[in-house]
Amino acid sequence: MKQPKIFWIIGVLLFAVGSIAIQYQVKYAMHQTGTGSMQEMGNLKVGQPAPDFTVPDLSGQPVTLQSYKGKKVVMMDFWATWCGPCRMSMPGLQELADKFKGQDLEILSVNQGETADQVSQFINRQKYTFHVVLDQDQAIANKYSVQAIPTLVIIDKNGVVQWLSVGYSKNEDDLRELVEKLIKK
């Protein structure tokens, strides 16, 4: 009778150690800048050109990253309707969209693998106004080394990656300051 109890204790300890290790990797080792952002994510690095792409938006029109080069700062948010942290971060995105409306910021909300109908219903129900594009085969996510959602990427007017972050954070002060700075450049 004592052997199964020992296995449970060992299992719980291994789970706890694994959870702590993952938490450390995500919260501390990956976020070395002190701002909640990372310096690299797979092949994608801050300070390097952002990979170009063309995908449809919710109205079926093609959207190309290159078309914003020299004109706008681009904030890409990788997400899905079933992702709780993604849904929690979207009101903050809408606040940014409202705050910088008419300025040189384009928010591209990059949905991962869902149909246009699913995404449209969600976006319309929530009354979000930012630009939504569909990455149905995760081609953009692969180019940007996205391993988890939500993932946020900010690209300056020159097409260079300036910010990478994974996960939801209530504190968006650093993000807002960076966007303001990049828009003014």
C-alpha cells in the first residue's frame, strides 16, 4: 500500500519541479530585457528585418507586410478565439487602436488556423475595430517562430523587428511607450 503513495509523491514532485523550470524559462530566461519583451524567438531577432508575407483579411483582401514599410509601425498579435490569454489581451489591443487611431500604427491581429466565419463572429460580437488577417495554415506563425499564443511582434517603419513577447501581460506601459516612440520616428 505504501508503494503507490510513494509513486504519487514522486509524480507530484516531478510535476512541481517541471512547472517551476518552465515558469523560470518563460518569465525570466526568455525575458532578459526587463520590459517583458524578448530579444529573439527562434530565427526571429529584435533588430533584424521582419519576414514579409501576404495573407487575406476578413474581407478577403490581401494584406502584405511590405506595403506598410516606410509608412507605418506594425503591431502583429498572433491569437485564436479559443485562447483565453489571447482573449484577455484583446481589449488592450483595442485601447491601443483607439489611442493611436489616425496615426502611423497598423495593428494586424493574426488569427491562427480558424475560419473567416468563426473569426468574424468573434470580432463582431466584441466590436473590435483593428485589422484582422487570417493565417489559416500558420505560414506567418512559422516565419515568425511563433510557438505559443498570444505572441506580439512590433515592427518599425523600416520593417525591422523592435519587440517580441509571448503571453498576456496587464502592464502595457513599456509597449505603449515604444509604440509612441516608433510612431514619432
